[in-house]
Amino acid sequence: MQQAIKMEPLTEEKISLVRKYFETWEMSWKSESEFWFTYWRMRYHWMKIDKAEEYLEKKKKEKNEAYKWKMEQEIKQHLKEYKQETWWDIWQYELVNLKEWDDGRTLEIWILWGYDTERQKQRWVHTVEIEERRNPDYFQEIIKRYNLVIE
């Protein structure tokens, strides 16, 4: 049987160090992870700091923008490859598939290229998978882009 890990109590000293950090932005902690762990414990006890929440919101927005940029670049790259590999006009080169999982939904964008004329079927497919939990706003944007109707 595994023993429970005992945490040190959330002391006034630690709370004041966290508050002081957001006033002066001077890190007096052993590590940044220890600092954030203490702040997350404070949030659990409904002790939020406005500057910290603004910082976390800014970081979340940056993360979402980076994810959106990465996925858009991946789509553009595969479309560029499609245009280089095919000699016919672009027609049904994108298919979209929505998958539901226990922890969220994903949207697969299939970029088709390389048609096998002997077997009469698509030979190569590039897939770009967009996760709703990584950036819900971008997920909705992609759904609108492909005119999907989702209940």
C-alpha cells in the first residue's frame, strides 16, 4: 500500500511571498515551479491575485495563438505539397472527420493527394488533427470554415 504524501501547510509567510512577487516581480523562491505550486494551492483556497490571473490569462492566450499558428502552418504545408504533387485542378482535396473521445473532440482534416488510377482510389493522405481542448475557439473557427453542422 502506498503512503500518502504529506504537504507542508500553506503558511502566511508563503502567501505573503507570492503576493510580494506579483507586486515587485522579484523571484525569491528556490524554483519557479515551487512558486506556481504555492499559487495554485492559494487558488484552491479562493485566494486569487488579480495580477496573477492576468498573467495566466495572457499565457493561455499566447498558448492558444501558438497552437492555432502551428495547425494553420501544417495545413498550408500539406496543401502546398498537394499542389506540387498533382497536375490536375484542385477539387475534393480536403475531407473532414469529427471524432468524439472521453476527454473531448478532435477534428481530422484529410488532405488527399496521389490518386492510384489502377485501383481507382486515393493513395496518400495527410492528416491534420485539431483538438478542441487545446484551443476551443480555433476548433469552432475550423468547424465554421468547413461548414460543419454539429449538434
